[in-house]
Amino acid sequence: MAIPVMKPLLGEEEALAVAEAVRSGWVAQGPRVAKFEEAFAARVGAAHGVAVSSCTTALHLCLHLLGVRAGDEVVVPSLSFIATANAVRYCGATPVFADVDPLTGNLTAATVAAALTPATKAVMVVHQGGVPADIPAIRAIAGDVPVVEDAACAAGSTLNGAPVGTGALLAAWSFHPRKLLTTGEGGMVTTDDPEWAKRLRRLREHGMSMSAADRHAAGGAVVESYVETAFNYRMTDIQAAMGLVQLTRLDGIIEQRRALAARYHELLTPLGLRAVIDPAHGTTNYQSFWVALPEGAPALTEVLGKLAEAGVSARRGIMAAHLEPAYEGHPHPALPGTEELATRSLILPLHHELTDADQKHVVGALADALGLVAK
Ligand SMILES: *Cc1c(COP(=O)(O)O)cnc(C)c1O
């Protein structure tokens, strides 16, 4: 049995909460979604939460809300899960790839500045792998251009002493099982702006003037209208029931992941290997624990192959959209920081059942694959 790279932490409490939602007879978006929105937004320091079907749809709604359309440019990192760039294309706009700092995996004020043009309609900043990006510096450079935060990975990470999401114009979150909190599939937009929250609720639900839950509460005599062309991006109450339980686990999950990451650092430092760390301005939830391959190391696929043979399920580092066939021919500047991380780093197993023996085995297998000896 290989050591898996990630395992969602799911208990009997989640199973019971889901069963309760099913038994209640209300399975689509309803009271549990409303409760989950409130609890999650409070946890990340935002006034409003609007639950949706995924982070991908959350990102799309944010850009749609901002009026992004054909002819517009949106600055994004290429170094991200492909949904970040795709959300821009959903609006008919052009993703403009900016480079990342290879020490953090994140956009910086300098790389964003280099990508801004008069056509820039928004900047989408990713807190990559849970590492908080320096949002105040990027917002200062972006000026009047709105900054959307792709916080898919960053639940519980901190920025300048507050949870990531605090003070965000718009932040998009994911509850896919690869992330720290899961609802199977699911996402959320958080914001402090009540008008934006109201419009986002309408946009996720066909542009309806009132939600199905509101109509139900008002009794039978109310007829809704459809005030704009919108989407069905709703979360179900079954998912939200699970999310409410998951949220109670978040602090414990982060504490354990940070302890496991600290142990990895202890094991990797004597080998001279560089791995992801907290940036100066915040703390990561270590959603992804990546290690940079040293100069002269074999190709990434070879290293991954050797790890697999040793029973370690590692992954290539965070992907780069501009290197994928879907973005072939898409113009972009030189992206050295992005390419370094995408092609010369790998993600090590990190989950709640990882033992100290597992961690030693993982690092031992990596040392073997790279021909390194501890100093
Ligand atoms: C996972 C992820 C997404 C997509 O999230 P889904 O909920 O699966 O749609 C978007 N952006 C980043 C940075 C991610 O890591």
C-alpha cells in the first residue's frame, strides 16, 4: 500500500449530518447552506458568504459580477490549478499570465505590475497551496483594478495576523476533497459588500428575484421573476451539512498539518532540500507540502517513478496553465519562477494519518531517488 499524497478527514459525524439532511426532506439549497455560509464567512473574517457548487464556479461568478467580458484582460498566475485561468475564459476575456516568486509560489506586486495594461479589468491572486499572497502590496499596485482572491487552498491560513479572507474584496474557496475542508464538491464566495453578496446569490440561482427557500418561507402566493440571465451554481443542503461539521475540524487539521510540516523540514534540511515555508507576512495551512528539486537532480518524472516504486504517492509540483495543451499558442511573457516550480518541484504526502515512520520513509525514498546523503 502506497502512502497517499492526501486523505480527507471524514468521520461518523459527517455521515450522521448528511443522513439528517436527507431525512429532513430538504436536500437542495436551504437552511443548512445558509448556516454554513454564515459559519464559514465568520471563520475567514468576512461579512457575507455565498455558497456555490465549486471554487471554479465561485471564480466565474466573481469575474461575472465585476463585469469582465470579451476584450478585457485579467491578470492571473499561470502557476495554479487550471480553473483559475479557465474562469477568465468563461467570461470571454483573456488571461494574462504573471510570474510567481519561486520561494512562495505566489504573484508579487512586482510581477503583477509588469502584467497590468489599460485593458486589465481584474487581478486574480492565488494563495497557492495555502501560502498567503501579499494582498495589501498587490492591491496597492493594482490601484482601482479589483483584486479577486483565489483562496481555494487557503482556509485557515493567515495574512498579517488575520485569517486569509479578512478584508478581501472577493475571495473564492474550494471544498473539493483535495483541500483541507470538503463537502465532496463545493465552493464559496466571501465578501464584505452586502450588495455584491445579494447579486451573487441571484447569479448562482438563475437570476431569480427571490430564492426557493425565501419563496417557501413566504408561503404559496409569491411569484418570482428572473431579472437577469444567470446560472445554476447552487450548493446542496446535503453538502452544507457536511461542511458545517468539517468546519469544526479546521483548527485541529491545521495544527496537525503544521506539526507534520515542521517534521518534514527537520528531515529535509540535512539533505539540503528547500521546501515550502511561511512567508514573512503570514502562515500557511500547508495544504500542499512541496519540495524543490536541487540543481542537477534527475527529471521530475524519474523521481516520481522512483518514489512510486518505494510506495510513496508524491505528485508533480503545482501545474502551470501555459504549459498545458489547452493554452498552447496563448501569448505569455517569460515565466521563469513559474516554470521552475512547475517542472522542478514535487508535492509530498501530507494527511492526518501520516506517521513519523511514514515521514522518514518518504524522505528516505526521496534522498535515494536524488542520490543524497544527510549532512
Ligand atoms: C482546487 C483549486 C481550484 C478549483 O476548485 P474546485 O472547487 O475543484 O472547482 C481553483 N483554484 C485553485 C488554486 C485550486 O487549488
